[in-house]
Amino acid sequence: MEQETKDNPPIEVDFKKYPNAQKLLKRCQDFFDEVENLTPGHVLESHLNAHYGPTNPIYRDLCRLTLQGLEEGWVANIPISGPQYRRSKISLPKPETRFFSITTVYMNSLDELLGQYHSHPYGEINCVVQIDEGAELRGMQGWQGAGWTSPGAGTHHYPQVRGGALIALFFLPAGRISYGAKPEDAQPVSV
């Protein structure tokens, strides 16, 4: 898959064609309404896991609608490096999303699978949508099953999965992501 650039812009899901995509967008808007003044990072990650974890109605709806989108073919439908690592853009940043982009990434591996190294200029919020019960996503604070990770501004990493298949439903402030970081670069002090 080509990286997103000004000459190769990302494409949103077709909301008219997929009514469940519109429902997912609406539920993401509900989530943004509740967390709009919170900043990505380890404090937000703890807050989300304490208050928006697997028993929370918003979390359950985000997972349910994301999994429906996977079945319908509009979630994580663009291969990055084969069928075990795919992504798709649900929404570009716009007023209705509080200028967050919404993206899905499907990763599947029993052993650790590394994705594309990247950085989060303004941070990131990841809703971990398990397909396999034991699947985990590695965040900056360690491995996370059902729940949330939230790398802070300036952090960088390989997205990693282990224990099976999952989807990271992730939100980027202003849609900002960079593929210029290198693993040997220092992490920000805030990690």
C-alpha cells in the first residue's frame, strides 16, 4: 500500500453505501464528545481503561460496529503486507469528528507481529477490538487486550500484536501520523 501523501490522499469509507459505517461514525462522535478535553498519553490510557473498558456501552458499540464492518468489507480492507496486516480510513479529520481521523488496522498473529514504524505528533487513542479473545496490542505502557492504549504526543513505535487477531480502531488528533521516526530515536520524556 502506498503511504498517504498530498498526492495520494486517504479515502474515507462510503457512508451512503454502508449504513453501519455511519453508525460507527456516530458512536465515535459520542466518544469524542465525552473525551474532547483529554490529552493522549498514559493518564488518558488509564482513564479510558477504568471508565470506558469492556463493560462500557460506548466501548461495546465501537467493537460491535467495527466487527460488523469487518464482515461487510469496509473495515481494514486494504492490505499493507498481506492478509494478516491491513488498514482502512473510516473518516478524515473534520468538525464532526472533533478533527480526529478514524482508522482501522487489522493485525493477526499468534507470535508477535510488527507493523510499520511510525510516530504520533499529537498522540493517538486506540480502541482494542479483539477478534480472538487472547489477542493483545502493545501500547507504550505494555500489552493490552480488550480496552485502550493511548500513546502520547511525540511517541513512536512499531504497532505490535500477539495472541491472535484484533483490530485497532484508532483516533489521531488532526489525523497526524509520521513514518519518519526511527526505533533508535529517543522517546519524549512524557512516556
